[in-house]
Amino acid sequence: MLQSKSGKMTSNIVEFYRGKNLFITGGTGFLGVALIEKLLRSCPDVGQIYLLMRSKKGKTIEQRLEELCKNTIFETLLEKSSPDIFKKLIPVTGDVGDEDLGLSPADRQRLVDNVNVVFHSAATLDFQASLKPTVNINLLGTRRVMELCQQIRNMKVGMFIQWEVNAKDAMVHVSSAYVNSFLLETHEQLYPAPEIAEKVIDLAQTLSDEAVDELTPGLLKDHPNTYTFTKHLAEHEVNNCAKRFPCGIVRPSMITAAWKEPVPGWTNSKNGPQGFLMGASKGVIRRLPVGLDLVYDYIPVDVVVNQLLVVAEQISRKGPGETAIFHCTSSTYNPFRWASVSKKVNGYLHKYPLKSAVWYPHLRFVQSLLLFKT
């Protein structure tokens, strides 16, 4: 802990974000919302937080931001802070799937002139998606973010002159612990790209959907789906800029509800176990196909958020050079098996029933996919 000029106790992390302007992609997603909340609550002196957003379902980005600020995750924050804290959030029209991120010249210049730290978490999480959309969002989307980072004035400090210790800027990319899932053991390092990015991009942009789908199995090789394949290639897009400014990659496993912050159990995601349990609590999901004794690598969202914030501070001190890679997983330290909760789940579903339940909740675990489908 440190002591600030006002005499209050603070920390290296809080001091790092003091007055810094941030740019966040994926800010309206599960992880992004939790990241924003943590920044506003724990680093109240942070500068402006620019959020890349697009109009959706007939709502403007301003309306979507207003809706975002009403999320229950901010209740703890508002107990100690005025709603004026949300004035730090600046929506910027754009989309990682569009050329130049869909930014207007004026918005792009504003980011170039003001941003210090970039968090890139936008991605498509559809494991069944075809190669074309995942290349555009996960691979090209990351390239577009890195192109912007190369223009940002504060990040260009390390491009042409010797790195200055006080140049506090950083780029943190959210990857996945499963980008190298075909390996028995993975380390915090960059592994060779499964394919040449330019070749994959060219195929996705020039061939028909049918032709790309036909070629996909050969391109994926050992990758289980297009998600891990394109996220792996995206890591190399980040690494290509590591000698210009500090770059970090965080590889979380399956992100689940909050462990402690801002309140235990908070989530707005239906992915992973919380989606199953939401359906079970309503009585609409009756069976769950799981291997009771298998280790499922779940990591709470607040743990991931804390790691993202620390990584940015750490790599900014290190300066440009090699890409710093960090795993954010739990299996070797705190392994989770459904067998440990299988006999307790129904008891909790009955003890804490939902008013919105449509049927008496009861969840049965099925260890055979064949039996599950019959």
C-alpha cells in the first residue's frame, strides 16, 4: 500500500489508473461490464473510459449506455458514489467487425489524442460459428484494434525513442485458455500460429461461404472450432506490436459468476454453468450432460477483472519488448467437479425458489450424451 498526497492509503494499481483515459472493446459484455464497475469503484480517479459501442435493436449508443448504467452490478458503487461517476463513460460509435473499427474520423482522432490504456475483450463466443464471421471479428477485429493502438500518441512513445519509465500506457488483449487446447500442457508463452493469417483472411474474404466451410477442417487442424483457431491467430496480431508498446495477453478459462466483487454470485451471462442453473431454477432444464468426475475449469469474473487491471500496470512498467502472457485459470489450484455439488443442487433450488419458475425445479445429471439425447 502507498500513501497518496491527500494522506489516504492507496495502491500501485489505483495510482496507475489515476487520470488515465481508457479504451475498452466489448464493454457491454459480461466481462466488460464487470471491468467497468471495478474501475469506477476501485479507481474513482480514473480518467475517461471510452466504450466502443454500436446501435442495436433500435437503440442508439447513448440509450444503450443509459441502459448499461442501470445494471444491478453498479448498486454497490452507487452506495458510495454519485451517479455523476457515470459521466466518465464515453460511448463511441463503432464495431470491431467494421473497417477501421467503424470509427468516424473525429472519434478516431479523439482516441488517438487521449487514450493511455486499451482493453480489447470484444469477440464472438459462438463455438459453432463458421470461419468467415469469426475471422472478421476475432482475427481482423484484433488487427483493427492494434492498428488503432499504433496511432495512439501515448503508445507511440516507445516506437521511435528509448522507452521512458513514466510513459504509462499499455494494451491488454483478452484471449482464451483454450487457444492451445490441443496440447497436453500449455505454458504462458506464444505458440506457433496454426496457419498464416493473411492466407486465412484472404480465403474468408474472397471465397463463398460454401467453399470456406469445405476448407475449414483442413485449416483448423488440431483446433476444435473456429473460435480457438481465430483467437490463436489474434494473439500473433498482438505480438506483432509488442516491440512498439507494452502488450499483454490474458488467457481466462470459462468465466463464471463473481466470487466476491461487487457481490458474490453476480452475473448477467447465460454462458457456462450459470446458464444451466438459471434454466434449472426455472424448472425448464431438467437434465444436464456432464462428466461428474471431470475437472471443469471455471474462473470467477471478478478474478479475471482484477488480473486484467494488474497486468496493464505491470506491463507498462516493463515497457515494450516481448508480449507478456498470463493464464487465468483454476483447475490446478482449485479444481471443480460437478460430483462435489451434484447432491446439493436440488436442495438449493428448492430452498431458494424463483418467482418466475414455470415448473417444479429438479435437475438430473446425465453422464452419457447418448442417454441425454434419448
